[in-house]
Amino acid sequence: MKKILKKIKSYNLDDYTVVVFGAGNTSLLYQKCFEREGIHPVYYIDNSEAKQGTVFLGVSVISVEKLVSLQKTFKKPVLVLICSAQITICSQIQLQLEKYGLIYITVDAFVFSKNTDKIKTVYNSLADDFSKDVYIKLIKSRIHNIVIPELLVNNDQYYLLPQFLERSEKEVFVDLGAYVGDSIEQYINKKSGVFGKIYAFEPDTINFSALKHRSIRLKNEWAFPENKLTLVNGGVGAKTERISLSSLPAINNAKNNTGSARLGANLINCKTDGTEIMVYSLDDYFKDQKVNFIKADIESYELDMLHGAETIIKRDKPLLAICIYHNASDMFTIPLFIKEICNDYKIKIRHHTYGLLETVLYAYI
């Protein structure tokens, strides 16, 4: 651990003109991370000519060539933070920046170098040696843009550990970011149809429609009553509120073709016409309902969700299967916060693809 983190060159952002390479989905997902780590780019760079000359999240998008031509006008040297979840693209960008002699570092490497003590704390708190091996190799992979070893990858996402496979007719399962119902169907199959109740949260209208169709099929195939599956067309967050999508920075300022934003669940495709969506605090929603199992894949809003679920987590101590891969700071912030809520949790980390996506934190008592 020490050897890997020591090799990262650290940068004080106050000494540089900070630019982020990547005006796309990864940078959208990283906005929470940017806020936490004090990253405020003066420009975004993108190789897409369609994006150059536009505004992304309130910041101008330019080409690398334009950045080079502007260098002399800056009072401080330029530092480019590369923001991409694709290993091959990161490598191509690095070669491109080296060609122009620009100083660069990936966002992940910058964030990890700044938070080495927190990463070490998480590492030391993990419940098994395999988790420690997975965690440190993931950190290394995200720093150096390399695929993690094949032996560390397991495809059985969310229901891998024995504690998550036990069957109970009283278990209440909460699926956050239910998408089109794939994880619900997997849950029902793993439990052989034995469960108490399922609550599925999905804010996107297209996904929610598909989720409804799938739920009808599942109810017919497994012959369980209507009230065992509740579908919620909404997101989750730190507090219960109705949000106008047009007021969100990711929609209002990102001049892209989809008009899309991330809000506590999978991608929300929406118009900036005042459309509203309901966001729920789990503490409010489940005030009078015990919860046994929470799964969350909600596009960088996992930490917000946990802040809005502190009471029920302390009260019920549910199983937690929480995605921590959406941005670099989630890799340490989420595990630390879960231990802060309830130090009795045993935490394990597993990874479920050969790339940098699909890292899941599993917590249980």
C-alpha cells in the first residue's frame, strides 16, 4: 500500500491553472468528487469538435491546441486532470498531452495522493485479506490505468457473499437504481422466490416503464401477490424533496445532445422544461418499515443516500451492497462513512468487471 501511494506525485492545485480533460459522462459523475476535493477547472478539454466551443457545467470547452495557445496568458502553469473511466482512452490522452509538453495527472491519481491516510484507514478496516488485495489492486489500476488481475473479478454482483444469499420470508429488499428490473429479477432468482417485500426506486421514466412491464412478468412467473413488490418512480438523496430538473446544473449548463443529468439513480433523460422528480430520504420513506437489505447503484449519489439513511441503518443494520466506483473519492469516503454510522459493520470489497467499473462494497453485521 505505502509503495503504491508513495509513487504518485502530489500537486497543490493553488499553484496551477487547472484544466479537466473530458467533457462527458465521466466528468458528470465526478462532480461530487470535484466538490469534495476542491477541483474547479477554468476550462474543460475535449477532442470532440462538436463539444469544442460549447459550455459544459458552466465552463467553456476547448481543444488541446487552443489550450496550448492560451498558456502564455495564464499566470500559473497549466495542470491537466484527465477524467475518463476508459483505460485505452486515458492512455491515448496521456500521449497527446506529452506531445505538447503539458503537465498532467489522472483525477484518480490526484485524489488518491491527496487522501492517502483515508485510503490506508479503509484498507486496514477491511474484513478479509481478499478484500485488501482487491482494494489495493483497484487503487493501483485506477492510478495507472491497468486492468486488474482476472482472478480478482467475480461476475456474481450484489449477491456474492453467503450473508446476502440467506432466504427469509420477512426480508425487505430495497433496490436503489432499479433500472429495468434486472437486479430485482436476479434477487428473486437467488432467493428462489422467498422474500418479504421488494421496494424498487427508479426515477427515469423510460426505465421505469420497462421496470413495470418486467414486474408484471415476474409476479406472474413467481405467483407472488401484488403488494410484495412496490415500484417507486423517484430518486433517493439526503432529504425528501421535489426537484425541478431544469434547476440542476448538470442539465442547465451541460450543452450536450441528450440533455441528461444524474440524480440518485440511473441516467435520467429529461427536458429542461420544468419537469419535476421526487427524491426521497430513506429515513423518511422507511420510518415505519424495517429494512433488511439495501442495494445501491445510483451514479455518484450513494453517499447522499447514506446521509439520508443514517437512522434506519443504525436502527435495522441492513445488509448493504453499495457501488463505490463512480468516482475516486467514493472509494474511501463511502466505507469510512458506513463505519462512522455503525462501526460494527464488517466491510468487504469485490470487483465485477475487467475494467474500472462495478466495484461493490458489501457490509454486514
